[in-house]
Amino acid sequence: MTLKQKKVYDFIKKFIDKNGYSPSHQEIAAAMSITEPTARSHVLSLIRRKQIEMIPGTARSIQIVNV
């Protein structure tokens, strides 16, 4: 996992812990000072690494994978 991916992962985890639901790609982008496509790219990389998962067709569906 790259440093940027780790920062995105940590943000997602803290956001879910605080709010009870996952952040949108737009919220991730704003918090990380990156573009929305870049945020999506990091999320997809984390999914491929099996760090997070998403429920297709559902809004705010990012879940942390407990290993």
C-alpha cells in the first residue's frame, strides 16, 4: 500500500467510525486535497488490495475489510 493509499484508507476508517457511514468519493477528494477521479483511483486500488470493499449499486457503501 502506498503512502497516499494509506492516508485515504485511514481517512475512510476514521470517517466511518465517526459518522457510522462511509464517505463519498467527493468527501475523500476534499479531505485529501485531490481530485475526485484520483480519489476513485485510490479507492479502486484499496479494493484490489482487499483492504476495503463496496456494495455495488449502493451509495456510501465502502466497508473496511477485517482481516
